[in-house]
Amino acid sequence: MTQLRKSIFYLVLVTLAMTVSTNAFSLCAFDPVVKVSAFFPTSKKICRIYSSVMPYYELEINKNFCENWQFWLGGGYVSDRGKALGCKTKTSMWLVPLSTGLKYLYPLNQCLNLYAGAGACYSLFHTKDSSRYVHKNNFQDTLGGIFKLGCFFNLTGQLFGDVSLEYLYQRFSFSHHSSRHYTLRHHVDMSGFKIGGGIGCRY
């Protein structure tokens, strides 16, 4: 099932890349954006174990094509430390979402553009626990979705700002086999909202 999720994500990525490359734009003409955001998990369990707000760091590359359309490819990083429920032992996690999709731009004037977008999100998730009663290291990946609302605004000739509100859907399913051949399954919902901004450069 994991290989199927990866295949679907790569298929979406290749399809979007082909859509962009068929237009009469140079592939070198892209707009990189460095963003810092606040990530708000929607799972109450995750908020109790870790934090209700986490720093989210991201690098995004945008590519204009057709009229008012934009393709994006991005990678983010989230990490936090906390205490497990019940036994209160130390636990830590990191999350790496890789996203791609399309945005539609709505220009209000020469300096301000609103946008809305949607795409696929392939996420890698790792947890490390100090308790001897659980698995020390857990790693899982999943295929989810991402939705964006935001705006671009000019700062200088080449620099621009990007302010956005995003929702990531990413739900992980873990499966472990005990020595008695029983299977223990649990789910981790790392979905959440992301509010932040960044600075980009036009080439």
C-alpha cells in the first residue's frame, strides 16, 4: 500500500510537470520562496503530547504558466518534543511534507495578487520514544492533500512577499507485530492549519 501511495504521488508530480513544460516558458524561470509559518495540529491528542503550535519551515518553488495559473513544488519541516500520555516519558517527532499542486492567481492590481490552490502532499513522519513499553523508533509515510489561500505582494523589483493560510491533510497508520503474532495498529493524525509568510524572488 505504501508503494501505491508513492506511485500516485509521483504520477501527479510528473503530470503537473508535463503540463508546465508544454507551455512556451523557460524551465529556468521559476520563483523560489522561503517561508516560516505556525502549524496548528487539529488532533487534540497530538496537542496534548507535543504542542498546539509548532514552527514550520518551508522552501517552495513556483512556476507560472498559461494565464493566471501557477505550478508549485515545496518541501517543509516540523519537529517537536513532548511527553507521552499516561507514563509521561519523553518523546520526539519530526515531519517532512513534500507537496505539489496548482494555484490560480487573481490580480487585484499591479502590486497585489490573491491566489487559491490545491494539490497532493506526500509526508514522512518519525517518532522516537524513551519508554521501554513501546517501539523506540517509528517511521511511516502517507499520501494526503493540501489546500492554500493567500496573496503575493511586491516589495521591490524582484522581491515579493507571500502570506498564506493552508490546510494539510496527512493521516498515518502504524502496524506492529508482537512476539505472539498479534498485530497492534494505531493511527496518527498530523493534519492541521498553517499560517505564515515568506519572501520570494522573481527570475
